[in-house]
Amino acid sequence: MRAKKEINLLEGRILPTIVRLAMPIMASSFVGLAYTLTDMFWVAGLGDRAVAAVGSGGTLLWLIDNLFSIPRVGGQVLVGQSLGAGKVDEARMWTRAALRLGYTMAFVATLLFVFMSDTITSVYQFNDAETIIRTEMYIRIVSLGLIPKVGVRLYNAVFTASGNSFTPFVIYVTGLVINMMLDPLFILVFKWDVAGAAIATVIAETVAYVLMLVAIRRNEVFSNLRLFRERMQLQRLKPMLKLGAPISIQGSMHAVATILISRQIVRFGDLAVAAQRLGAQIESISWMTADGFSVAVNAFMAQNYGARSFDRVGKGYRVGFWLIASICTVASLIIYFLGGSFMAIFFSDPVAVTHGREYLQILSASQLLQGMTLLTSSAFSALGQSFIPSIIMTSFMLLRLPIGAMLSATSLGVKGIWWAFTITTNIAGLILIAIFPFFIRRLQNKEKGFCK
């Protein structure tokens, strides 16, 4: 019997089903963005270099965070397919395996960031010692919240796979409210500088984690996971790695490319780096919306694929396609025309505002195909294939480095690097959209042949 908050993904009209599932996911994503922007808003009063420290520290944590795609993506797809096939016990086993792997990885990552922060932050080659010290301080503190952060992500994936995206949304909002209250207290009243922003984030994420544990205990399917009592099933790691590793590597390469590109950008000054980091957060308004629908479509397609309902699998992708296309078109216009106004909220230096406005205007040309890329990649993974989109996306991410170096050496300057982002994103998106129909048709023919 389904809990009231769970949406039946196997029956009923597809558009309302995907929208209902996606709305809390998108809202949760925006809460995650608000976490960072809230930090940056209050940190902005400390100076533009403090903004650079928080943004750059966030990128390093993003690099490690991508490793957790292995249990998160693998767990969500495998749990969704198991539930679609009516195998509840199997879904519990996949959940348990995902959590164990995620917690182990988070523990190791925490040790690395706490004890090797100076070595890790050196990749940026900042010109200013103050920026370096603040970046190290920020990531050292925020990394202490990695275990609860990963726990929230994994339980969120499990809830979503079962058709319940509302509960994680409520929990994320609660964490945001706590973060918003603590930021001005720690930064302005206690005067803890960027450390105050980091501590506020850790406390908020820890509270969200505790609430998520309470929620999972009340869930009929996942209330008794026996996380520390059941024996390890190492054979479950292989399917999870097969699904999650390509996406994890893709995300990690994206983060590495972003850090290396930051070293190209720093030639144009630390303010250019700060503008790009903040611009990426503002731009994420577009891709987080698209990602919310992509995650919903992933859960929808995974369950229906597990139930062997191929007609609904194809329709789910098409519905998501047109939804995301409409949303990203509107987002592109907003980012293009209002980008400068957004930047002026956080920056006082006109040079930083100019860099940020130019970044957002150029990146607005890639928002549509970026959304399509996220959707199609999620659709591939829902059907058990994450290698193809990952290799395509990773290849074009890495191409940003030589293209950016070449274009920035021209009269475009730092804008050449922004154009490298847009060009590679658009080409990768077009390739993925073109090959997906062939993949799904081949998969359907294979399944039909197997049934015979």
C-alpha cells in the first residue's frame, strides 16, 4: 500500500504525474542554491575576495560531491526499477548498499579536506593571500558536514524513486530557514567572517539530516533497513558502480575542468574568478529547474521500465522534453536581460559586475541545450545506460580548456572562456538528443526479442 505522499508513477496521466513529482524536487534544488546564495549575500559585506573564497571553496566541495553520484544515481535507478517490478525487499537491499557506500566515501572525503586543505586549495593559484586563507578555512569547516549532507542526498534519492518528493522538500526548506537565521548571526554579530557562513551551513545540513532520519523511519517500505546489522553484499556494488560511476566521473571531470579554467580566468584578476563563481550560481537557476524535471523523469522512466511499460517510458521522456524546453527558454531571457542586476546585488566593484554580466549573457545562449542534456542523460541512466552520455559530456567539458585558452588569447579576453562554455555545452546537447531515439528503439527491439 502506498503512502499518501507517494505518487503512483505506473498509472494515470503522465504530464500531471511528472509535474507533481518534479515540483518539490525543483524547490529542493532551489533551496540548495539558496544555501549558497545566502552565504554569499552575507559574505559579500566582507568584500569581493570573501565571495571568491566561498565560491571557490564550493567548487572544491562540488568536485568531491560528484563522487557521491555513484550511490545516489545508482541507488535511485535500482530502487526505482525494483519498486516498479514489485520487488520491495530488493529495493530495501539496494537502499542499504547505497547508504553504506555513501557514508564510507563521505568519511574519507572529510579526512582529506580537514587535513589537506592547503594542498587542495593550491590548485587555484590565487594572487591574494587573504583569499587563500579564507578559502582554506571555509572548506575545512564545511567538510565537517559531509556525512549528514550525503545522508540527506541519498535518502532524498530513495524517497524520489518511490514517488515521494514532497518529504525531502519540506526538510530542505527547514534547513534553509535555519541557515538564513544563523548566517547574519555568525557573520555580522559574532564576526566569524567566512567561518560563520561555513558553520551555519554545517548546522543547517545536520538538522536536515536528523529530520530525514525521522522521516525514513516513518516510511512503510524503508523504515527497517537494518543498516548496521545485515551482512555486507559486495556483489551489489558492481551494478551500482556501472550506473553511477560514469556520471560520477563526468561530474568530477566537470569540476576539475572548472578549477583548471579558473586558473585561466585568474590571469584576468581575482575579481573575474569571483564573478564567474557567482555567475555560475545565478546561472544554476536555469539548470537546477531542468535538473528537477530530469530527476522526476528519471524516477518515472525507471519505475515504468522495471514494470516493462515501454509506451509510458517513451511518453515520459517526450513530456519532459517539452517542459524543459519551455522553462529553459524563459530562463535564458531572464539571465540575459537581468544578469547585470543580479550581479550588482552581490558586488560593489564595477569591474566584477561587468565580468559577471558578460558571463551570464554569453551563457544564456546555452541554457536550452544544457537543459536538454540533463534530461537526456537522466533518461539514459533510468534505462540502465549511463556510459554513453557521460563519455560525450565529459569529452566536451574537457574541450573547454583548449578552446578557452585559444579564444581568451584573442581580443575576446576572458569572454573567450565564457564562449568556450557555451559552445561545448550546445554541441554535446545536440549529439545526445540525436542518438537517444536510436538507443530507446534498440532497447525496445531487444526486449521484444527476449520476450519471444
